[in-house]
Amino acid sequence: MVVYRIDTNDFNLDYTLSCGQVFRWEKNDWWTGIVSGSVIRAKQSESELLVDSILNKNFVQDYFRLYDDIEKIYSEINKDKLTDSLIQKYRGLRLIRQDPWECLVSYICSSNNTIRNIKNSIKRMCECFGEEIERGYYSFPAPEALAQVHISDMAQCRLGFRAPRVLKVASMVANREFDLYGIKDLSYREGRGELMKIEGVGGKIADCVLLFAFGKLESFPVDTHIEHIMDSFYGEHFKNVKKSKKREEIAEFARGYFGRYCGYAQEYLYMEDFEVK
């Protein structure tokens, strides 16, 4: 084992990896995940992050967004007693900078699904169509690999109605019919519009990809957890909105209320509702 150390400030590895934003990390004594085609093991010891990986220190710091000015972010999203209490309760939770392709497919797999099932389906997909990195660990399958897969071979992944959507977007990206990585150069709203052209990608999935893969921190994904906690604490701001437009209105309110870092506020709100339930 070759381990290096990273000094951290206001970082909590457990909260960051257990808050539902990533699906390929598991904890025993150390956290173990597959990132960028490599196995990475990580453990926190007070303010030090211990890392065992061939991935270099700068990559890991960027992946966990340790360069973010978290104090500034906290000061801007801390708007009331609720957010103040969540910052104290989950202090150190960071957004993760994910690979856009893996993030997109993972969230397509998440549609109307549980976290347990999402993780299992992604694991099987990697075992079937990824490349073995070391014993028992597989890379995330490239678009070119999935584009060659027949729909019948996806049955073992237990993705149901999501399987043809995954194969379709794989073909689009592999054949350069969709410029996924070019979205980083677009504005939040332009990028959202492009992602929503993909079958199976609605507003919530697009917002997750924009936030977790492209770092568009003004993105505010709204699912059942966020809708519930926003209704509970801020419901007077959108109580007369039509049901079909409610989640869009919640996100617009959040952008105005929490400001340019509202994506961070979203993850703390999500963590609270997810933990309570």
C-alpha cells in the first residue's frame, strides 16, 4: 500500500461520500471507490485525508473540490436558522467533481429508482462491460463499449426501461452526435437545454449532471427529498404553483434565495431529508 496525505480544512469524507451524489464508493475501514479508471482508497484522520491510489494528489484534491472556498460558500448560503443548523450538522460535506459520462449514465439509471438498486445496477454494468482494473474492481464502460452492446445483454444489469436509454445515449456520444464534454463551456441554462434533448433526461437529471459533473453551482436539482424539505420550510413561496411547474419554481426560488452557490445548499438540504427519512 502506497499512501499519501492531504491536509484538509472543513472537509468530512463520510458526509461527502454518503450523501447520495456518487454510487461507486463503499466503506469498510477505508472508503474504496473507482474513479477515472483507477481504484482509490481513502480514509480521514482528523484534518488529514489518507489516500491510497495511483491518482495524484492534485487530481484527488480537485475531485473532492478541496480548492473550493468553503467558508465563502457557507457565508453566502447561510440565510436562516435551517441552513445555519445544517451547515453545523454536516459541516465539511463537499460536492464531488465527477466524470461527465459516468455521471450522466448513473443519473439516467437513477430514474424512479432506489440508491441500493442504482448501485447494484451500475456495479453489474461495470462488471459486464467495463475493464477489470484489479481483482473485483472494474472501470466504468466507455460510450464506445456500451454502443456495441445488444439490448438483450443489458438484462443482467436489471435496469428495466432505463437500459435502452443508456444504450441510445452511448451511441450518440460514441458517434459524436452529442458533444457531452462541450457542455462545460456553456452557461447553466444552455447546458440544461442540451442535456434535456437526451431521451430519459428531464430537469432533475440534467441539474444533477450540471452540478456534479460540470460544476454549475447555480444548479438546484429537485427530487422528492428536496421538494419535501423545501415545502416544509419555504412552502409559502410556491404554495399556489401548479403541480406540473412546482419543481421548476422551487429551483428558481432557491437560486434567488441561496444565490450563486445554491447547489451546495441543495446537498445539505438533501442530506437532512434523506437522513431523517
